[in-house]
Amino acid sequence: MLSTTISYEQFRELTGTFEDTVAYLCDDHLLSGEVAWTVLLCLAQAKVNEFN
């Protein structure tokens, strides 16, 4: 069974990956940060709903 908790180090690595990916897409594709984070929010909500 997978753990439902993560360490601070795992948290930092995960959030850093999100931030780096969004920054790359915004810079490389001239995408608004607000749009990118909103898309990530919607995707996260949909994925969490799949677990419920």
C-alpha cells in the first residue's frame, strides 16, 4: 500500500518539479502563469476525484 504522507524533502522535490515545469512551459510557450497554474489546479482536482 502506498503512503498517504510524504516527508518535507519529498514535498520540496515535488513542488520544485511543478514550479520548474510551469516556468519552462510559460517561458518556452509564452503561456501565462495564471493559466498554467489554473490548468494544474483543475487537473489535480480531477485526479483527486478519481481516488474518491
